[in-house]
Amino acid sequence: MSIPADLDPRIERTRRVVLDATAELLGECGFGRTSVEAISARSGVARSTIYRHWPDRNELLVESIGKRVEMSEATDTGDIQADLTRFYEHLGSMLNNETTRSMVASFFAEATRDPELAVLNTKLTKVRRGSASRLIKKAIERGDLPTATDSDQMAHDLAGGIFFRGLILREPTDEAWIAGHVERWISIYSSG
């Protein structure tokens, strides 16, 4: 739901409190157990007010995740290793945060059961992969990677390793690890 630029500060505060309470509950309980009733109790905002701003529970949950899991910008500086490292550091940082990691894991799990969330997950994945893929394509054009490189597959390989380490293994995905991960995949694709 888009927020008007001239939003009353009281409404803005109420929305922020509700979104923060939602994020906390998503991190603690997951999608399935984060109800509007629980959000109301945690935030102190009446259910009727919550429904006035978010008529659909999923809309509220998704907006709350969106506030925590914003996409990073893919910037092409001409150094593919530095560019991909910077791009994926954002993802690694999110997965190092326990609340955000739990929210993301819950979102993925619920997207396997909820068709509306599955569509959203596909869109978000496409956007993230597309940003990384564009960086990789520019590197191919510059001759930094072989012309046979499949940019979408390389973007999948890079993200997949980060998600596996952060969500499944629950190991740190800090800047140093991300840099090494990117360097390994560039080496694999360059040699192959």
C-alpha cells in the first residue's frame, strides 16, 4: 500500500508501530501464527485501525517484510568482483540478523502453501536475480567473464550459496565470507 506524501504524523506513527510489531511477530512466530489479533495486541493498535490500513492480512505481512528486506541496488563500477560482493553483502547482512532470517525462512515456507505468496516470491526472486544478472552480462561484454557464461545461472549459484549458508546452515554470511564466495564463483565461471 503506498503512503501519501502528506500523511498525518499520527497515522505515520501508527503504521510504523504496526509494521514493527508485525516484523517482531513474524520473526518469533512465522507467517502462519502471525494474526491480526496478535499484531493488535503487540502494537496496541486496534484491529479495526489495522484493517483500515491493510484490508488483507498478507498485504500487511508482505509490507512488513518489505520494510526489512529491501532490495539493494546493483551498481556497475566495472569491477565485477567488487560489484557482486557489494550487491550480495546486503543479502548476507539480512541473513545475519536473526529476526530478518526468521522472517525470510517463514516467508519461503509459507510461499510453498499460499499461491498469492508464491507469486510474490517469484517476482522478488526475479527482480533480485535480474539485478545480479545485469551486472554479470556487463562483465561478459567487457570480457571479464567468458562469453558462454549463463548470467542467470551464475546469479542463482551466487544467491543459492548465500541462502543455504544463512538459512539452512545458520552460519555467518558476513562481508568476508561473501567476498570469498563471489571470488570462488567468478573463478569457477572463468575457468570453465
